Amino acid sequence: MIEAVYFFLFASVAVGMVYMPAHLRALGFSGAQISSALAIAPLLSLAVPLGWAWLADRTRRHDRVLQGIAFGAWLGFAPLAWAHGRAAQSFALLLAGYAGYAAFFVGMGTLTDALAVVRVRAGAVYGRIRLWGSVGHVTAALSVGALLGPSFPSLRGALVPCALWAALGGVFLVSLWLRGSGEKAARPRLADVRALLAGQPALRLLLVAGALHWACMAPYNVFFGVFLHDLGLPPLDWGFAFAIGVTAEMLVLLAFHRIHARVRLDTLLAAAFLTSALRWLGNATLKAPAALIALQALHGMTFGMFWSAGIALVAATVPPELRATGQALLVMAINVGGAIGNLAVGRVYDRAGSSVLFAIAAVGEILPLAVILYGRRRGVAHFARATRPA
């Protein structure tokens, strides 16, 4: 059943990434207003996921906590789904709606991954579980694009927010069939978290590199759909662009456990960041729609390889009693970068457009690459030696 949770969770992510920014743009919001609303989730992720994860680890009921926050996210997004016309007239309502939903949504991925990692430790392959999230992402991206049709005015309607709300409802419904992990572990203490960070330099480097990489992903996460809209491409083409990227991501997730058995984690992370720089440079310079859409296949490295390697490193460095807390630390770290990036991209978009955003992101990928190369040179454990494939 965890596969179904991933399916609906990433279906909601797809609608939120591919179509919601363009929907808000069609309603008349500026780039700065859109990026401010979309920065709420990363800002809340600086602390809230750790709180939900702490509750799950303390109670040892990850399933019940996930069910509760899934219901909260579904309920919190309802005003945006059913009052989108008024949201067009009220930036305050837009912010309130995003805040109400994000306070719960930001913990859902952490707890879902924590439950999946239990199955990984029992012998399952993480990529085969997580690929259902990619299936949900592709399904939502293509189906909503087809329903919107070729008409840009359709973006102003209720279809996009209602599709996202329905996907969140799907997460809640399937989560009701989840059962606890069955793991018996000591309840964590704050001192355990401090000791974890102090004793695992590989984890610290991953958190820094992840934050920097996610900041560079902000132009894609927030404005890629708007970018394609500005190029005159119809919504279904946006769906194809995202679907190609997520299909590549899915292939990487499936193959990662075999790749990891042969290649060091630092090499995989460095390759992900270098490939991402090339991808952002291509987004900034390519003009042919077909080439631009095909380029999104590099998302397999930008997200699939980065996330798989990150999960493998967390699984190798974090003890079972802190498994949800370790996942939350990774989510919090990348959302530090996400919050900074999301707040910045709207203002750059209003002044210079999306191409400049992607050029800046291409240069910025040098920073996470440098962090990984530093860890490699220092011979940091778990980067330099093989660990159990995730």
C-alpha cells in the first residue's frame, strides 16, 4: 500500500509543479507573488517535518501520524480548490491557503520514505517502491494537460486546483490501509540527533550539498511550466516535458541499486550535479521546442540520482531509532535551499525572464559539486566505501 501512497503523493506534486504556477499567473498574480506563495512549503520545511517525524518516532506509529497529516493537507488545500476565483482577488487568501496545506504536506514525504526504508532494510529495493511515485507524477502531468487542452484561458478555471486537491484526498484514503512498521526501537532524544550530526561527516556534507542543489532547482520547480507557457507551448506539451523527465527519473530509481553496487556515492552525486548544470544551461539557450522537451530526460540525474544517493547515504548513516528523523533532516536541508531559491526566482523572473533564471542555476550547480569533491578529497566515510544498496 505504500506504493499507492507514493502514487497519489507525487500526482499532487506533479499538478503543483507543472500547472499551479501557470494557473496562478493566469489569475493575474505576479512572479514575485507566485514564488512567495510557493516558498511557504520550503520555509515550513525548515522545522515542521522534524516535528512530525519526531512525533512518529516517539510514538512508533508512523502510519497513524502519516494518516493524520494527509487528512490535514487535504483539508487545508480545500479553500484553494473551491475558492480559486476569490483567490484571484486576494493574495492574502492565497498565502493562507498555501500555509494551511503546507503545514501538513511538508511532513508527508518524510514519513512515507521512512516507512519505505523499513521495507528496504527487510530486503526490498527502494527504487521499485518509489517508482510508483514517478508513475503517479507522469499520469497526473499528462491527464491534466489533456483535460486543459490547447486553450490557455482554461488555466483560469478550477480544474488545476481541484485536481491537486483530489490527489491529496487519494493520499489520505490509501494511507488508511497502512500499518505500522513493526520496528522496535528506543525513542529518540534530542541529544541523539546532535550526536548523529556530529559523528557523521558524510551526512553533514550531503545536507549542505542538497540545500545548494535544491536552490538551483528552484527555476524548474517554480517556473518551468510558466517558461513553457511563455514560449507558446500548449499545456499537454508541458505534461510531456515533465513526463519525459519523470520517466527518466523512474529508470534511474529502478537501476540505482545495481549502479550503487559498482560506483561510489560521491561519484554518483557529483555526476548528478554536473549533469544538472548542463541541463539548466540547455534550458537557458535552446529554442527548438522538441529539443527543449527532450532535454528534460536529464531529470533522471537531477532528481533521480541525487535522491537515490541521498536515501542510500541516510540509510547507511542513520540508526533505525532515528530513521524518520534522519529523513526529516534531509528534507529540511534541501528546503533551506528551496526556500531561498523560491523567494528569489520570482523577482528575477519579473525583471529578466526564465532564461536568465536557468543560466544562474547552471552556474550555481558548481557549489554542490565542490562540496562533494571536498568530501571525496578528504576520504569521508560512506562516500568513499560501498554500503548496502538502497
